Amino acid sequence: MLGIITTGIAPGVALLSYFYLKDQYESEPISMVIRTFLFGSILVFPIMFIQYVLTLEGIFVSDLLNAFFMSSLLEEFFKWFILFFIAYKHVEFDELYDGIVYGAAVSLGFASVENILYLFAHGVDLAIGRALLPVSSHALLGVIMGYYLGKAKFSLGKSKQRFLILSLVVPFILHGFYDYIIYSFEQWIIFIVPFMIFLWWLALRKVKLARLIHEPSIKQLSQ
């Protein structure tokens, strides 16, 4: 049991550490990051219940609707909701890169508990594949969500509204495509590999942009 829990949570902790340590200017309080991670973890259970009820009632019958609404929209909206009310409005969210850290934290909290439950049900033999695909994709979607929330936090007027919308819509669309590939294609591995490469490229580009945007203000303060 302990082995499954450790195996299930290890990828999430490793990825969160990676994005946390990328914040080289002013790291977020570890207590705040852990708090966001835990809120993401708790999200798994109400979402699983809602998905169970929707499945029982046969609300979404096609792979497309399952991918984009029962899975993507439901999960990304609740992660966005937690991120907005727990981190976005907090005084510690004081630079653009903070959105990436908190976005990764809430998503990886969710992904870690989901991963543990999956490994309990199906065995640790699937741990590597789970780390490379579902856990990583949740992390990257969280990074993208957090980047746009960070842009919204430090923008004004219509730009703020636009970035707030993008912070939910972009992860929703990407997550929907990810799940649709998994659900719909028999040879899904052929399509998911280039999609994951694209997702990594996009998320790491957002990380780079967030650091570049923050760097000039640091240099000005040090002069």
C-alpha cells in the first residue's frame, strides 16, 4: 500500500519541484504551495462523484462529449476555481511566474490522488505510463492555466478579462483534445506522442516568457 502511494505521488512531487525551483527570483512560501496542492488533491473526490452520476444517467454518450465536457470542462473548471479563489486573490501572488507555480500545484495535487487511485485499481505496472501521460499533462495544463492567470493578475481592463477567459478556455480545449485522442483512436499512441511534445513545448514556452517578463523589473530594482 505504501509503495503504491509513494509511486503514485512521486511524479507529481518531482514535477512540482521542477517548476517551483524555476522561480529563481522570489520563491513562493512552501506552505502556500502545499496548501494549493492539497486543495487540488481534495478536488478528485467531488469530481469523481459528479462524473459517476453523469455516467449513470448517460448524459454524454459520445467520445467527443465525454472528452470535452465530462472530463475536460469539469476538471479544468474546478481547478481554475480553486486556483482563482485560493491563490489568485492571495497577497503572495505578486509576480507572473507565481501563477505557474500555483497552477502546477493545484493540477498536480489532483493528478497525484487520481494516479494513486488508478494504481490501486490497476497495479503499479502502469506507473511509468501514467507519469509520462496523465500526470505530466495535468502539470502542463496547470502551467498554462497559471500563466494566463498571472497575465490577468497584472493586466488592466479588457486585457484582464481576456486573460482570465484564456486561463480557462485554453486548458479546457487542450485537455479535451488529449482525452479525445485517448478515447477515440485505437492507435492513440501515434497521436498522443506528438500532442504531448507540443504540450511540453507550449508550457515551457510559457515558463520562459514568465521569467523574461519578470527579469527586467528585477534588474531595475537592483540598480
